[in-house]
Amino acid sequence: MMFFLEAVISGLTAGVMYALVALGFVLIFKASGVFNFAQGVLALFAGLTLHGLMTGTVPFLHTTNSAWAMPAWLAIIATIGVMVLLAIVWERLVLSNLVNQEQIILFMATLGLAYILEGAGDIVWGSDVKVLQLGLPQGASDYLLDNFNLYVEKLEIFAAVTAAILVAILALFFNKTRIGRALRAVADDHQAALSVGISLRTIWIIVWSVAGIVALVAGIMWGAKSGIQFSLSLIALKALPVLILGGFTSIPGAIVGGLIIGVGEKIAEIYGGPYVGGAIENWFAYMLALAFLLVRPQGLFGEKIIERI
């Protein structure tokens, strides 16, 4: 029973890490109705930028200079500035020219952004694995280990608390603020939003900036856990089943979907892996998402679309 409980907790904490990436997808989808394929690469690029600023890595030369190094708090602020600047440039050069275009065109634009940022990250900061040291709690939780004999990483607990705070803030932002309501209006109809005086350019800059900040949080957590490496961009592929389960438009759904995927793949790997040769974790999430699409395609918390003919 204790082993099963540890597996469940491990799955829950892994699910929280998936959900941190999925939150960025939800933000972009709620504001534009487009799946942002570049969200995983945004987390990678933000993590690379943060590490480069903290270590004083000289851009393009990949050598360190201690005189350029920033303290962690200043590097985080500077990285947020980089992500906001990236949102402004992305809106000016691309999004402003794609108003009222088909969703597939916007999706292909995000696919292009993913490749551009991945290549830029390699050129500017180098492709080697980078250890991100921010002083986040590491090792097993002494309290849970001593009192309940459960091995749970302190970093995973910290990530869970961070995700809960993010969800609360984003839910309030979308439901209680004027900008949040404007974001939902833009997602429903670009032209109608423009006709009532909503600045589409401003809205897109805001939502991409917020998505960039969420990507930075995800990059910090994944970087502190396993280092900043280019395989981080592949997390986007695991976030897709999370969104299918939780719903593309639901912020709490991203968390719930992540928890279901995390627990499901851990339990399936431990108890079902020996019977099928292992490696269930690699494909379980996608099989579960496929089953969900057949039963409830809008996800657990997604809005059911009703069309009258």
C-alpha cells in the first residue's frame, strides 16, 4: 500500500509539471482559438535565457564572464522583460498580419515560431545541458519521510504549490478583470471585438506576454529538476493529451488533466509494464487522450459546442 501511495504521489507531482506547460497552451487558445505549438519551446527559450543571464554566458560565444552574471532575482526580472519583448515583436511582425485568417494558418505560424526559437536558443546560448541553480528546495521531504515513510521531492511539492497559485491568479484574471473579458471576446470573434473598440494588438501582446511568463515558470521547474536541455521542447507533445482531457479552454482543467495523465502513466507503467515489455509511460497519455476523444471530445471542463443546422 505504501508503495502504491508513493507511485500515486509521484504521478501527481509529475502531472503538475505537465500542467505548468499546458497552462500556456490554454492562455493562447482562450485568446485566439489557436493551439500554440511553440509553448514548449517558449519554456526552453525562457530557461536558456535565465541560465545565460545568471551565469554571465556571453551570447553567441558560449563562454562565461563573471562580470556579466546577474543575481537570480534580477535575472528572472530580465527574462520576463525578454519574454514580453518577444511577444511584442511576434505581434508586430506576424500576428498583426494574420487577423481573421483561418486557424490553421495561425497554427502554422506558431509551428514556425517553435523552430525559430529552438534554433535561436542553440545559436545564442549553446546546446549543452545547463544546470539551473536558483536555490529551490531539493531532496526528499523530511516531514513526510519521517512521519509517513513517504519519499516525496521538496521540489515537486514546491511546483505543486506554484501551480495552484498560478491557477488561482489566472482564473481571477480571466473571469474578474476587464482585460480577461476582452481576451474571451477576441477568441470568439476578432472582427466583432474590433468593432466594439477592443485593441486586438494590445490583447495579443498581453496574452503572449503572460504565456511567456508561464513558460518561464515551467522552464524554472523543469530546469531545476532535470536541467535545461533541448528535449524540454518535447514536453509540448505530452501537454496535448493533458489539454484533451481537461479541455482547451479551462485553466483548472489543465491542472486536472495533468494530474490524471501523471497518475495514470505511473500506475500503468508499474503494474502493467511488466506484462507488455515496459515503456508504457511513452504512449499511455496518448491512448488515454484518444479514448477521451471518442467519449467526451470537449474534455472534462471544456465548453460543449452545440451547432444548429
